[in-house]
Amino acid sequence: MPKKGVKVLITGRVLGVNFRSRAQRKATQLKLTGYIKAMPNRTLEVFAEGQEQALQDFSKWLIEGPKHAEIEDTEVQWYPFEGSTNRFTIKYAVDEE
């Protein structure tokens, strides 16, 4: 199955509910690479790369979110595989430069 990339923007009650750490764990289980980070407008940005089926499973998980998260909206964009990352990380403010 071909490799792809996906970017997901998530709005709602997504901070302070362990969303980032659980997403990192789920992405690692699915053998995906990329990152998740909180944006200044209190949304989450997720970029992941890997096998298409794993990305579809991850995207579905992100849309539902972990327990205690309240997803209001998601925006999903698919991209060609770039291979720009080698693991899935949580990016913090200092990483964004």
C-alpha cells in the first residue's frame, strides 16, 4: 500500500485532555511519523506520514478524539509522501521556529 501524508486541524476542547500524548501513542502504534502541536488559536495541528491505511485509521481516531475531548470541527488534507520525519513527536513552542 502506498505511503502518504495527512494534515489534520482540530478545533474544540482539545487542550488539557491529554490529546497530544494519546495521539503520539496512537501514531507510534500505527508506525506513523510526524508531529502534533497546539496552535496559538487553541487548535491542534497534526501532520503524519506513513501507510495509507494507517493514516486513515489515525485520521478517524483524531476526528473522534480521546475521552474528555470535545471535537467541534476537523479539516483533513492529504499530501504526497515526503519522508521528512523519522518519528512522531509533540512539538512545543520552542520547536516551532
